[in-house]
Amino acid sequence: MKLHELHDNDGATKKRKRVGRGPGSGTGKTGGRGIKGQKSRSGVSIGGYEGGQMPLYQRLPKRGFTKPNRKAFAVLNLGILQKFIDAGKIDAKAPITEDVLVASGLVRRKLDGVRILAKGDFSAKVTLNVTGASAQAIEAVEKLGGALTVSAPTKAAAAE
């Protein structure tokens, strides 16, 4: 293969439409915008405007709200934790904290804490210390002889 033989796959690139370049181009004169009217002019701001009628988004009722101080947890499934233990990235004999999970690359960032969920197969006896966990996750860890302690989110974790 030589440098001059390199090319894109068929259909991967498309030539851009050069608007307003004479009658032979097919998009000359009005440039594909038709004649007159708001849409033919520059600086159009039609968006949700309905000609003075009350717009649809204002006619429909508002519903629900976004809680301004809600907690955002980094979610972790037990099945993925088991894969990292099997791969040797996490030591199952030592206590597993949120900092250990971040250092191993299993969790990117803690946010307001790490929450453990019971999805996936789990077979290791571990000691976990995290901010949150589902009841099924706690049951799954304790059934194997491990311990899963849940601590309240700290102010430092909330400030991050």
C-alpha cells in the first residue's frame, strides 16, 4: 500500500452544498430558500412560534420537578466487582473502601459516594465499606460470610 492509494470508503464522505453560486449549480439565486417570507431572510427565530397563538409547550401542564440537592451516587454492580477481584486488580482479603475502588479504576469518581447493587454473580468473601447498598447486595455479601457496612455520605464527598 502506498500513500497515494489511500482513500475513504465509498459513501463515507459527501460534498457540501455550495449555495448561491450561480444558476448552473441548482442552488443559485435564492439559494434553496424559495421566494420571500421569514424563512428566506437571515436571522430567523421561528423555533416554537405559532403565529401569536399560545405555543404548545405553554399550553401543556408542567409536571414534576428536579430536586436541587439530590445525591448522585456512583453505581457499582457486584458482578463487575467480582470480575476485578478475579483479575487481581482488587485484593479481596483487604477491606474494600471507596478509595480502593477508585484507585483500581472500577469507579471513575465517587460523586456523593458509591452505591452497591446486587446484579451479577458474586462469590468472594469481602469486607466492603461504602456509602450505600441495596438490601439484596447486603444479603448477597453476608451470605458468603463477608461484611458490607453502609456509612452516611460525608460532607467532603458531597463537596467534591
